[in-house]
Amino acid sequence: MPKNQTMNLEPLSVSIMEATRLLGFKDPKSVRNLIRSGDLHACRAGRIYLVSYESLKEFVGR
């Protein structure tokens, strides 16, 4: 890769709080409801849920 090009790295997943911020919601309940309804894909990692960044992009693109 040439020196003057930068790589745009996207996260694989984000926390529910970060997903709430990225979607412009004020309450994380909205994101949890989207996960429950199947509109967003998330997996549990220990005590937290990680929301797929790809599913966030798909949701916004609808």
C-alpha cells in the first residue's frame, strides 16, 4: 500500500451503548428492541452484547 493512502478500518462489533450513539438514539432500549426483533444481529460476550457493525450499516441503509 502506498504511503499516502490510509486504511479505513471498521470495527467488527460495537457495544449496545456505542450502537445507540451511532444510530442517534437516546435510549439503549431501542437498540435492545431491534436486537430482539431481529433487525440487528448481536452476540453475547460475557456480560455484554456486541452488535455487528455490518448489521448496523444494513439497518441504516434500509
